[in-house]
Amino acid sequence: MKHHVPLTISSLLSILLFSLHWADEVARGFEPGTISAVGGLLILGVWLCATLVFADRRAGLVLVLLGAILASGVPVLHMTGRGLIGGRIAANSNGALFWVWTNIALGANGMLSLVLSVRALWSLKRSPARRVS
């Protein structure tokens, strides 16, 4: 198996889970679905580009690492204060399971992406420099 394949799959899954989680929050009215969301779209676009186009370069791996840190931090941010259930989401509300599951899955997959991107960056550091003839 190629070295970057698990990282690419994990990063793409994090992007999918992040966008599903964000869409659920917009649908519930927690986040505005206005033009102010362009920043989030820009983040997702850069993360997607880094994953698919620049994953073999150091800059792309650093961007994937930053995306993994963000993905890992989403459930942590939601767990501060009142926690996942009982704060903004009522335990018996429609879609509460999906909202909580995307938080947990995003955090776990973000941690996997974090480990894989650090490993990929470490292997770039240890590989011999390419010689240009």
C-alpha cells in the first residue's frame, strides 16, 4: 500500500464529516447560512486541495496537519461548557444522534489524520534529498 493512501482517505473522511457537521448546525440554526460562511468554505477548499493536489509536498502535509488539528478540536470545543447533549442540543431532539456521532467520528478521524500526517512529515524529513540532474 502506498504511504499517503491512508492519509488521503482519512483526510477526505474528515472533510466529509466536517461538512456534514457544519451543514447540520446550519440546518438547526446554530450557524448562520449567510455570506459569512465563505471563510469556512475557503478552509474546506484549501484543505481539500492540500489533500488531493499537494499531499506529496511538505506544504500540503502541513495544511493537512492543520486540518487534522481543527477536526480533532471540533468535539473538544463542543464538549466545553454544558457538553454535547443538554447544551444547545436537547437529548430527545430529532437528529441529536447524528449531531453527536459526527462530533465523535470527526474527532477520532481527525486524531488518526493527525498521526498519519505527522508520520508523513517525519518520513519526508528522513528521506534523502532529491538530486536534480
